[in-house]
Amino acid sequence: MTLLETENVSKVFGGLTALDRVAIAVEEGKIVSLIGPNGAGKTTFFNCVTGVYAPDRGRITFRARPMIGRAPHEITRQGIARTFQSIRLFAEMTALENVMVGAHAQSRAGILGALLRSGWVLEEERTLASKAFQLLEFVGLTDRAEVWARHLSYGEQRRLEIARALASDPVLLLLDEPAAGMNPRETEDLMRLIRRIREQGVTILLIEHDMKVVMGISDRVVVLNHGEKIAEGSPVEIQRDPRVIEAYLGTT
Amino acid sequence: MRLPMLLLRWTGIAVWIGLLILPFAGLRQAVLIAAVIALGGLLWSATIWVSASSRMQALTAETARRIRPPEAGWRSFRPTVPQRQAFFVLLLLLLMILPLGMNNYIMDVLTLAGIYVVLALGLNIVVGMAGLLDLGYISFYAIGAYSYALLSTKLGVSFWIALPLGGMAAAAFGIALGVITLRLRGDYLAIVTLGFIQIVNLVLKNWDSVTNGPNGILNIGRPAIGSFVFSQPIHFYYLILGLALLTVLAVNRLNRSRIGRAWIAIREDEVAAQAMGVDTTRMKISAFALGAVWAGLAGVFFAGKFAFVSPESFTFFESVIVLSMVVLGGMGSIPGVILGALIVVILPEVLREFASYRMLIFGVALVLMMIFRPQGIIGNPRRRLELRPEDEDAIMRRRTGV
């Protein structure tokens, strides 16, 4: 089943066409990678899907529901979670609290609930905290639960971002360059982690520059260049595609 | 930090300050002030410690056990719930017997400090937690005070009914300001809120038929329960103590709730907060509203205590004073903000000996504070728990951008 489908999505910033009629379909349960040279429009595409930008044209549907025009927090509630290319954790909150914020949409205690702190509110807090703790366990950060996000190592911060995104119980997880800046061992761990997330039934759309990661875990690869989709296919097909080679290496 | 270290630190600070003021204040007073600082400091450290370790209360016992405490030693000690409650009951008792035997002047200073504690805690919601720089906070204080002044003089409404009404009126204006400034951030927000306090102040000064202009409103009814009328300074001390405790309780609960987390998340990174499903629009407006409520309540109390309000009490300068309490004490930290309010109110009184130099000394102290300890006196309790050697690596990583 097609989970996320975009048709004809375009986004122009001033004179720069960041996305030009991009059509991508993400099948449920798959790991799909979005690759392309710097400035190809990959992150812009993520921002359009998550509601940070409104595309100038085109359609985005998620589980057959139109997504354009919805605020980012509403899209998160629909089941799309994301991480950021430049880490955007809540620096002065503990790792556990970061993940608990991730579950914001899954909880409902309001102002009155917080002030009165009745039984169900406390119960919800406990459930949230233990769920967050389980997610920290999932990404291997249990012993860092009480540490401020800004004091975590780089690799730990990357994993915390993933745990935080998972806390919203997403159907589709968008990862924006999760392997950036990681050493080979951390990258190996990350690939294992992404596969484990997929095993939990979460579909993954991934932006990545590390070709080892892309070719190692993707079911499908989509290539963008100058805002246009230039190729799509299995990792093997993409590696042989002359247009992809040209986009990355240039013509001679 | 171990107990002997704490003792040493506070004694050191006390002796140093004692020596500094010795030439001006004389031996007896210097020793007295030093003793107060030493004891007060220790009490503060204990309060911070107890309240800092209560953050993870919401965890199940099982989960809490599995989280390794950040450090061995006394920091890994978590007071149990009864221990913590006992501590706060003792603290409350101390505050209740504190004014007994003190003169009216000290009681008035403490009451004033109480008003500012309420104001600073309310502003802390907006600035400290949600990270919205509000320079017009005092306008909500004015709205609370004038609400009661008008309700009392024109309609004869009692203090107790006006108290929630004043809070609600302030909240309504808070929501209005929140809606207007929705798309603004940082500097721009500060400028609009600055305009807001000017507008409120000008309206109070010029709308003669309602506010009686610069002359203010006189003969506001005092709070009363049956035939008992609050009239002595000690009555108001207990009233503001109650109001301040209510504020601390409410703000603390908000801070440790889903709402508080959402506010802090917005402060830390609005885009990320939104991506996590936080409705930032709604949360920002609610921060303005919930911050304003406390200013409104404090305003009603102010009108009830002094039985007189005039526009002079509600100027931009007052806003800045309250903001400096929040920043001085430590943004986002409840005990810090309380301490900030106490210092800003009480220090100038203690420094009265220096006559016109006291504001100069106070100004220099603020400047030094911001240079050497920008996170405030207490900072965030969590920061204290987290300062560890590896921080240097983290800082290096950030600097080098690796």
C-alpha cells in the first residue's frame, strides 16, 4: 500500500526552484532513501511533507489524506515524525524529557490537569516516562536518561533525536542525514537501529549522503538533482544509472 | 558538593560580605548580616537540593531505579516523598513564625518582597519557561490592581471576589497580547510588549472619567473576613505568604507537567517542538495567559494593601525590575526566581546606609552578575546536576562544529 504520495510538488524560493514537480511514492514497510548532491532539494522536500513549508504547487497525501495546508503539529499527529539534519534537540532538557516531549501528541493533560494533578494525570505522566525510558533503551541511551541533551556526545544526540521522533508513535519516520558526522562503527550501529525500527512496522524515508548506508539498507532509492527527480529504483539500478553518475561526478 | 564544602562556601561568602560592609555598618550589624547570609545560604542550598531531586518524581519506582544517577555521592540520594514534605513543612513554619517580634518596617519590606515573588514567578512562566521576552508584564499587574480599585470603589465588590476576577481580567489581556504577538519573536516581541505597557500606562493616566488620571484611585476597600479587617502589616504578610505559596505550588506543578515541558521545548527550539506535535500557537498564548494571572492576583493584593493605586506604580521601569529578578535569580528555576525577587527587594533596603550610592552598588552588582554568572544565581537546578568534566569536550565539539 502506498503510504506517502506526492504529485507535482514544486517550491520556489525567490528565483530558485528548490523543488520542481517532484512525484514520489513511499510504500508501507519499506526503507526509501532520498539522495542527491548538496542543494538538490532533499531537505526542502522533507519540510514540505512535514508542513514547515507550504509547496507552491502539487499534492501530498499521507494514508490517502491530503496533507498540504496542515500545521506541522497536525501532520505529526497524523503519524509522520522527523529528525533534523542539524541536530535540533531541546538542549537544556534531559534525554528523558526530550523523548517525553516527543510523545506530546499522544498525551492530553492540559493546564487544569497540570494544576490539579489528579489521578489520571499522574498515571499519564508515569506511562509517558516509562514509554520514554523504553525508547531510550531501544536506542541504547538508558544510562544517559537524566543528562541534558546538550551534554550528550554527537552520536548520542543523533540517537536521541531518533528516540524522540519515535515517541510520537509514527507510521512514517523521516530521517534527515542520520549518519552525518558519524564514525564507521557508529554508522554500523545506526544501520542496525534503522532496520530494527522498520521491524517495528515503521516505514522510513531517509536522506543520506553516506552511500554505504544508502546502498546497504534501502529498498528503493530516489535521486533528486536541482529540485528534479532524475532517477528512482533499487540500489543496484541507481548505481548503474548514467544520469545519477552524471549528477554526482559531472560530465567529461 | 559535600556538606563541609557547602558550609565552607556559605561561611566564606558571609565573612566576605561582613568584612565589606564593616566600615559602613559597624561591628554589630556586620556580624548580624553575615550570620543571616550564612544561615540563609545553607537553607537555600538545602531547598535547591531537595527541589532539584524531585523532578523525576513522575517515574515509576522501577524505572527510577534503572536510571543510573549522574553521580555517586550525595547527589545520588533522592529524598523520599515524606522526607521532602517534612522539609517543606518546616520551611513553611519558619516563614510563618518569621515576622513575630519584627517591626512593621521589616514586615512591610517582606510583604513587598512577597508581591514581587508572585510577579517574578508569573513572569518566569513567560520568559523563563516559554522563552518569550515580555517587557510589558507590569501592565497585567496594573490591570489586576485597577480591576479591584474600580470594583471596590464603584460597585463595592469584596476583595475575595475581586481576587479571581482581577486574575481573569489580566489573563484575558494576556491572551489578547498573545494573539497580537503570535508571529513575533525575540527583539520584535520585546518591542511590542514595551509598547503595550506604555499604552496601558497612558490609558491609566488619561482616562480621567474611569481611572481618575494621575491622581489615582483612593479609598479602596481593604480585605475583610466577617468583621475582621486586614489592616496591620502582619495581616498582609500572612495574606501575601498564602498567595505566594499558592503561586509556587501552581508554577511548580505547571513546570513539571506536560504543559511545562512543551513550554520549555518551545524555548529551546520552536521548530523542533512543532515537529514533535506541540501546538506552539496555543502554548504560547497559554503561557501569556498563565503568566498574566499571577500579575493580576498580585495587582489585586497591591490595591487591597495600599488602598490606593496610581499609574506611577505601573511603569516600564517596574517591568524591567521584575525581569531583572527573573534573570538575576536564574531563568526557569523556581527557587532561583524567588531568591532573585527577595534580593532585588531586600538588598536596596539593607543598603539604605549608603543612601544614594545604593542603586549604584545594586547596578554594579547586576552588571558583574551578568558577566560572571549569566545563568543566574541558582541557574537551572538541572544544570547543576549535569556539570561534569565531559562538558569541556562537549563545548569543544560545539565550537569546532564537529
